[in-house]
Amino acid sequence: MDIYTPAKRSSIMSKIRSTDTKAEVRLRKALFAFGYRYRKNVRRLPGAPDIVLPRFAYVIQVRGCFWHAHDCRRAHRPNSNADYWNPKLARNVERDVKADRALRAAGWRVRVVWECEIQSAAGLKDTVGLIVTDLPRSPMPAPQGLRHISNDRVRCLFGVRPSQDLAPPREPR
Ligand SMILES: [Zn+2]
């Protein structure tokens, strides 16, 4: 039995934020510290991905375990109101699958990071390590090259404009 009434449970759940979660902010800070510059919540891409590194044609989806139905303890569902939560969460998962597929089809690399994976400092470090390994090195210049360039400048350099289609910017030759 859920310890809360359905109304109270709904109010608690609605306060779980779906964007700019703590985990996401920590990951962004870590990437920034490594010299990576990103754009966040890019609405023109399918599913408005959380973190986008246009320079690397790379998208990071930070997923909250509850809202995106991760197979872990954090994703534990309230016992009450299953008729409400199950279809709602199933729709979220379906949306995620579609968005990731559309992004990949448009040439983006997509890495999904679960909230629970970056909860601890060690987990965060491992995840950042994996992402850094993922990112293409050549023929792109080292990420340090982006350090003193603003996001706007990155957008100019690599031709990422809101009006453009979904494809990532081409690699410079
Ligand atoms: Zn999880």
C-alpha cells in the first residue's frame, strides 16, 4: 500500500522535475570541467535532448530512473494508482525510444545516462570517462580548442542554427 493518498502522491510526483535535475547538472559541470562545451535542452532535436555536443555530433540523454522506467531500485513505482502510472511511464519510454532512434538516424551518437549511474562521485567519474572515450578525436581538433569559445561561436563555426535540419554539423576538413 502506498503511504500517501492518490492526491498527495500525485502532488509529490509532479514535483519530481524532469529537466535540469541534480544529476544532470552534476554531469554538465563535470563535462564543462573537462573542457567540453554543450548546449542543453535542444528543442529542435527529437525529444529535446538534455545535453548536446554539436561539435562531436553527440547527444547525452540523462534519464531520471522513475520517469523513464529504469530497471533499478530508484525507479520503484507507487503501489497506488497503477492504472495511472503504468501507461504514463510506458508512454515516456516509447517517446524515448522514438527520439533516440530519430537522432541516430540523423547521424547523432546517443548515449543514455541513468540518474542512478551518476549519483555517486565514483559513478559520475566513470560515466564521464566513458563519454570522453566515446567522443571522436580525429580529425576534429582537441576539445581544449573549444575552451575559450562561447556557445554562440561554436554554433557559428559548426553551422548549428535553429532553422537547420536534424543532421549534426559536418566534420571540418
Ligand atoms: Zn536507475
